Amino acid sequence: MIALSAHKINKSYGTTQALTNLSLEVEKGEIYGIIGPDGAGKTTLFRILTTLLLADSGTATINGLDVVKDYKQIRQVIGYMPGRFSLYQDLTVEENLHFFATVFHTTIEENYHLIEDIYKQIEPFKTRRTAKLSGGMKQKLALSCALIHKPTVLFLDVPTTGVDPVSRKEFWEMLMKLKVEGITIIVSTPYMDEATRCDRIALILDGQFLKVDTPKNIIADYPYTLWSVQASRMHRLLRDLADSPFIRSSFSFGETFHVTLNHQATPGQLREFLMERSYSDIAIQEIQPTVEDCFMLLSKRQA
Amino acid sequence: MMILLAMPVIQILLFGFAITTEVKDVRVALFDPSKDTSTQLIKERIRSSEYFIIAEELTSIDQINDLFKYGKINLMIVFSENFAENLLHRGEAKVQLIADGTDPNQASLLTGYASGILNSYQQELMEQYRIPFQIVPEIKMLYNPQLKSAYNFVPGVMGLILMLICAMMTSIAIVREKETGTMEILLSSPIKPISIILAKVVPYFTLSMVNLITILLLSVFVLDVPVAGSLFWLTVVSLLFILVALALGIFISTMVNTQMAAMLASGMGLMLPTMLLSGMIFPIESMPLLLQWFSAMVPARWYIAIVKKIMIQGVEVQFVTKELVVIIAMAAALIMLALRKFKIRLN
């Protein structure tokens, strides 16, 4: 069953084209990730789907309801957690939860089982003002508030930005549980490592989807052998790699460079090339591509 | 930015040319039972003076009260009977100057100018006949015999405070939700726009009612400004004015996106016109015609006029029908506008 479908969505702000001919379909009970850098159009897409913005052209439905015509019914069944923390900072944790329960015509008790796991962690601070919570706790509370009315479709716009790694992990475990409850989740994130947690992902750049598939398929589709390169003088390495005739592409990945080689080139040739330029501690290893490598490749093609 | 650059220019020009406490073209009514050469000459001088316009010449003395109640005139000049005869034969004649004391400053200015005109005529006669003549002006301040300034500023302050609290605070409160992002969640929830508006408006409505009561209590018991007319109608009119201000606040909130902008818009857009154009400080009659039209669009002008009439002059409600109709029309139009403009989506 289709929980959400959008067809040829266009949206521009003045002369800036934010979304171009975007179409997507999300199955019921799916975790659908929208992966892309800041400014790619994730938030605009979310606002259109949550009935908060009107698209310039194109249509979208949630549970068969039109986002423009039937916005009132849609607002009853969706949960939305905006990218910016948007709860009442001068209310306490408990007051915020109570407020949103009331806004959605329900009570905290009614759907407590949905939020129990996550709310338990912030319950010790329930009399604290929201402004004084840490980033991770804020996001947990925001998720609780978005879930309190048991939405059928949940929109999470960059929910893990500014959250510590442990809380991020807990957050995703929470989403897995919600999936079991049959809630459809559309989540956007700039973190590529979170992509593999999704059932399907759409890679978005400059308002267009580069590719939509399962994370596994996207990685499997990576056409080249990928090498990780490390050497002594890392900061010079970038320029020398670019000068090298063997290199098809190279991207900096924290401590290493991810490199693909030209058609006939071998890693041995690259090693010689680097040794000629007096690098030491050269390590060249074949590695599995990640979603980020796929994104880089696709975005380069796009350009 | 434009506002900051344009503000000083506008204000300097306004204060320099248009808005002034000097009186000009004030409407005067005359009652002249003698109709002789002396009164004729005096009337001629009044007519040619730049301060006064003769609005009406009464045939009966009974009309005076109604003229003041409708606010048609600010000064009434009543000549005594057989004016010229008394003046020439007894050397003394009486003129009564009746001014509207609800604006004490203006009232003293007006009676002063009028006495000046009488004096100069008297001076001329003396030079002509070499006998001491005396025109005795008898000054009467209607509604405010002691010329207390409180009688003037209490209605003005009521207009100002209610406008400030309702419009500025409401617009800021709604815009704050936009600024903190909570509006985004509220709009994506099933809550109805009208509930959001009511939730924002009710606290300030209550607050302004408390303010209204405080102002009235203070003015009656501390400043000794009595509520001369009907307290019921004063309350009704105040409620209407509060509605106007609240609707303006909602309207502003739909136009701007930051609290700062809301503050500027309600400050410059509402406070300044209320102070300058409502007639609370500067008489509307002495403004250029263009500004008079502008002032007709300032809700506080009508409200302050009604409060002055009901509270200070103590007139019955039928004398403020025109102002009341204007306020009701403004309230209805602005509420409609505010509700229609209130966005169910983000921008």
C-alpha cells in the first residue's frame, strides 16, 4: 500500500529553484530516507508534504488525501518534527508534551506505549524547562511530541543534527520500533552513515533526486573498485593525487582518501607514483563503497 | 532601513509644517441679539482673523448645548443685548466667551485670541471718541471650569494604552510563534486557526480590560476626573475599540515575520499616528486637509472623541452616533480582514 506519493513537484523561491520535478512514492510502514547536504531542498519538500507550503506545480497525496485540498484531514494523521527545535522553550518537558497532546485532541496516557521507551529517558527531567535540555534530550522530547497522537505518517526533518553519537543510535533504534508499529517514517538527514538504516533512500542534490533505491542496491551499483589511500604528508597528498595521471576521482574521507583509478591503472602504479614524490607510510587498500561514495560519484556526474 | 532613513524626514516635516499646537481655523458660533454696528464690526474682525471660522450664527440661545455636544464648535461668542447702545452710552458692554474645556490648552488659547480681538476694537473706539469704553469678556469653560489638564489627557491615554497593549502585544505574541518555529508545528496539527487566534487574543483582551478599569478608577479617585456620562456606553465603546486594536494586531502579525518588525510596524504604524493624529495632543482642525483625512483613518481619533464626549462632557449616546458607527465599521472590517489574511500555511 502506498502511504505517500508525490508527482512532479516544483517549487522556487524567487529565482532560486528549490525543487525540480520531484516525484516519490513511499510504502506504508517503510522508513524512507532523504539524504543530501544542507540546502538540497529537504526542508522545502517536507513542508510541501506536511501541507505547510504550496508547491508551484505537481501533486502529492498522503493516505490518498491531497495535500492541498484535504490539508485539514492530513493534519489529523501526520506527525511532523521540524529541523529546527520548535517546542515551547519556556514550558517544561511535561507541559510541552501535555500541550501537544491537547492540540491533537488526545491525552498522554492514550498513546503512552508509543513514546514510553524514549520518554522514559527524559522523564527524570520532566519539570525542567525545555530551553535547559541538552540537544539529544530536546530531540527525544520533540519526537515524543510528534508521536503523541499516533500519526500514521511521521516526518522527521534532520532529527539527529546536533545530537551526540549515543543519542543518535538510540534515536534510530526508536525509529525501528515505530516501524514495527506500522508507522510510515520519512526522515531526512545529511549524515550518510544513517542512510543504511533506512529501507529505501533518495539521494537529493539541488532539488533533484539523484537516485532512489535500497541502500544495498545503491552501494552494489557503485561501478568502480574503490581504494583507500593514506600516506605521510596528508595535506599535500590531495594536490598530488589530483595531478596523478592514474586517478579518476579522489575524495577526502577524514583520515584517508577514497580513490578510484583510471581504466588501466593499477594500485601498484599509484604506489610508485607516490614513492617518486617521496611519500612514506603509503597504504593503499581496496574498500567497500559507502553511501557517501555513491553520493559523491552521482553528484559529480550531475555537475 | 528605509524606515530609519525616512522617519526623521517625515517627522521634521510633520512637526514643522503640519502638526502644531497653534490654533487655526477653529469653528466658532455666534449669538448676536443686538445686530448693531458694533457687533457687526467685531464679527468682521473675527471672520477675517486666521484663527477663527464662523461656523454658525445662532438665532436662539438654546442651541448652544447641542452644538458643543455634537462637537461642531469649539468656541461660542454671545453678545449681550443692545450691545452698541450699552457700549456708547454706559461705556460698558458684555460679551460671553464659552469654550469647550475638554481641551484646556486650546480653550485658553481660543478665549485669549477672542479677548484680543475684542480689546483691539475697544482700543480703536477709545482713540476715536476719547472716552473710556469697556468691553467686558466673561469667560466660561464648559465641562472643565477649573481647566484641569487631566480632562484632556485621560481620554488620550485610554486610547493610547489600549492600542499599545492590544495591537502591539498581540502582533508580537503571534509573530513570536513564527520566529521560534512553534507556528510550524501548530499549523501542521489539527488545531484550527481561529483557536490559535483566540488563544493569542484572549489574554490581551483580559489584560486591557483590567487596564481600562485601572485607568478609570485612577482618573475618578485620584485625578478627580468624573465619568460624567454613561459608564455602560463608555465600556461598550472601549470594548469595540479593543476589538479594533486586537484585529490590527492580528493583521500586523500576518504581514511580518519577526518580532522586531512587528514592534516597528505597530510602533510606527499605530503608536505615532495615535499620538500625532488622534487629536489627543494636536488639534485636528489646525492640520492641513491631507492630514485631516489621514487622521480620519486612525481608530483612536474616533475613540478619544467618544470618550471625551461621554466621559468628560457627559453627553447622551445619540450625540456620538457618527463616531460610534465609524468604530463599529472599523472593527467589523478589520476583524474580517485579519481572519482572512491569517495564513493556514507558512507564507
